[in-house]
Amino acid sequence: MKTIPYIFIIALICYIVFLRECTSPQPIVETKIVTQYDSIYVPIIDTFNTLQIDTAWLDSLIYNTIIHEQIDTIYILRDYFTKYYYTDTIRNDSQALIVINDTLYRNRIKSRYSQIKLFAEKPTLKNNFYIGGGITGGQDRLGLTVNGAMITKRKKLYTASYDLINKEVSLSLYIKIF
């Protein structure tokens, strides 16, 4: 019986929090009028102490420092909010292709994607030849051999040997398994 007021207060607090979370805030609507030609005239004239400067030089300086520029705010804003895509090729030859793609937005790099392709040089396949010698022997005879070997382009090994003492010829073929 003593816990009923506490349960009621907790239920009211949960109900108030639930109501605040379920209501969406009203959108703020602002109307702004932007004119198409928003240009201003900015004259800049430098002031000098005429007692210390030659007047001919001062006249030419004042004429050159008056600026008649029109600054177009809409052009600046349009340029600021435009996405620009740049592609820069760093290297493009028979060994590699390296390209960097940038996306600029609001005068910052928004994303950068680099494309790198390395081209491996193909090995030139050719036949390899080897020559050698050896001594063979058993319980009743001894042999002295001259050997020759060839590894082909397709990775097969052919060998031939001739025993000088026993006058025997041996031929063999080997195939690569692994």
C-alpha cells in the first residue's frame, strides 16, 4: 500500500517523458530573397603624406591604386557550393598506372580515390642447357660419366649421360609435379 504513490509518480514521469519524445518539433520556415545581381563597388585609395613624395609619382600611384572591381557575391557562393572533380595522372607507362581522383566541395577535399595498377614484366621463356660429369660405381665395376641436361620452356627436364669406361648411354625425362 505504501508503494502505490511511488509507482504512480514513476508512471507519471514516464508518461511526460514519452509525450515529449513523441512530439516532433515544428519546422522553422525562413524566406530569404536573393537577388540575381548582387555586386558592389569597392574603391581603394591609399593616402600619403604629400610633403615627402614627388607629386608626379604620387599622381601615377593614386591612379593605379584606385580599383574598379565588381564583386559578385552570387558567383562566389555558387563557386563555393559547387563540387569539382579533378583527375591527376601521376604515372602512365609500361610499368604502372597511378591515377588520383579528387572531389572538392566547399574548398576542401571531400573524397580522394587512388587507382594504382602495377604491370608485371613477363619473363622471357627460353631453354636452359647444363653440362656436367660424374663417377658411378658398384661392387664389381666403376664408371666415369659425362652428362648433359636441358630444361625446356614448358618446364620439362631432359638428361643424357655417357659412361666413358663401360660405353653405356642413359637418357631420362623429368616432369615438374609441384
